[in-house]
Amino acid sequence: MYNIREASTMTGFSLDTLRYYEKMGLIQPASRGTGGVRSYSDANVHQILSIKCLKQSGLSLEDIKDFIADGQCFRNKEALDDEEMKLIQSRMSILAAQLDRLEEQRQALDQTIAEARTKLDYYEKLMQS
Amino acid sequence: MYNIREASTMTGFSLDTLRYYEKMGLIQPASRGTGGVRSYSDANVHQILSIKCLKQSGLSLEDIKDFIADGQCFRNKEALDDEEMKLIQSRMSILAAQLDRLEEQRQALDQTIAEARTKLDYYEKLMQS
DNA sequence: CCTTGACCTGGAGTCAGCTCCAGCGTTTAC
DNA sequence: GTAAACGCTGGAGCTGACTCCAGGTCAAGG
């Protein structure tokens, strides 16, 4: 278990940002000690790192919230009832939409990287001559 | 030549956004008519579309400004003087830094896309059974 | 001429995502 | 038992990127 300062140095987010993400519903520290002191588990830290990756790929906090919602709610079940079916379908359409956007973004990113390389090459040649 | 409304529909940016980008120094419409009416050339529209691509790959307006600075300032020259050398070197280091960030971002993005696919597959299997 | 519609400007407002701060509660060290 | 160090909370403040608006200019149509 880690305190917020340790979690901060392990993940690279500031104390304030960790608290802010919690308020926004992205993280739930494993527990609270006396005086309400936050305590982060390894799983917590892992999740925060995964949030960092999602952020770095350009998702908004809302998108991240949608993205990480779930994961283990439906395991170990023989059958699903109607409610669960609907829930899963709505999650699937959200995920599918996100995936589309991410793939578009990747195309743009590839193009941008290629252009940056071209520019750099151009400058390099310019300097050599 | 296109007016701002045409430029807007051609590029997908709002009128206000186009004017805002101009104020931020990203675009210079080819000319102004009577009453200061903006007039965009094909080259302008092309550049705006390229800005759109840069935006979509996650660059800030400042980064975009750095990215598109230049391009034709040093063509057709036999030799470069000291000033120009320094300018090019500073541009190269900015571009190189951006390239690094972009490549990191692409790693994150690939990972995110892979995770999204995994999640979708998982849900799909869940629904089939 | 006068109205209508498209454009202009400067400035205010909005939203996301932090960041900072005052004031308060523990715990720890002297 | 008290001061320093750390954490907590609620709320204010800030930046980037728009978005909206009031008030003005100009061109064309009736």
C-alpha cells in the first residue's frame, strides 16, 4: 500500500491531479486511513498507469471513464439476462465508436510523423551542403 | 478564391475557429476585400486541412505553429550564412523533440487500440454464448 | 432609400483539465 | 505539549481552445 505521494512519484501525476481524477470518478483508492488518508494498492497504481496511457493517446477524461468502465462485471456467468445484454450492447457501441476515432487518429498521427521526418531530412540535407 | 463560409464548409472548421486560428497566427488568408472580407486561396484551404490533420494527431495550436513555421524560406540558395544555420538548427531541435513525442504517443495509441479490440472481442464472445 | 444578409471586430463567456490555497485534522519528534 | 510535516477538503484561479454576441460596414434587391 502506498500513500498519495508515493502513488504520485510512481505514476508521474501530481497529488492534486490524483485527487482530481478521483473526484471525476476515474480512480478509487483501495482504502482510507485515519483522517481520511488515501491508501493506494498495486492494482490502483497499475490502473493509474493505464489511465496515463489512455491520456497519452489523446482520450478525454470522460472517454477514459467510458473506456475503463467494467472489465470484470460479467465473468463466471452461465447466461446473461436482458438487462445485462443491453448493458453490454451499449458498452460495445461506445467502444466501437472509440475504436473508430482512435484508428482515424492513428492515420493522422502516422501522416504527421511522416511529415516531420521529411522536414527533418530536408533540413539535414540543407545543412550538409 | 473562397470566402470564409466556403473555407469553413471545405475544412470542417467553424467561421469563428478559422478567425481564431488566424488571430493565433496559424493562417493568413491570401487577401482581404472591401470591408476587410477574407479571401482564401486553394493553398490556404490546403494548409487548413493540413492543420486539421496535425490537430487530429493531438498537437496543440502552439505545436502546430512550430510545426508549420517555414518550409520554403531556404530554397534556392547556394550557401547559408550563420544566422540561417542557427535558425535551422533551432528548428531541427524543435522538430526532433516533437517527433519523439509523436512516436511515444503512437506507442500509447497502439496499445490503447489493442486494448479496445481485446475488450470488444471479449464482449462479442460473451454475447455469443 | 431602406432593408436584408453576409462579413467584420473586440470582447465576454464557456468548458475541460488542471493547479493553488486557506483552514483544518493527525502523527511524529523533540 | 507543541511545532513541523503531511494529508484532507472546498473552493478559487488559470490556461487553451473555442464559441457567442453586440454593434458596425458593405453590397444587392425591391
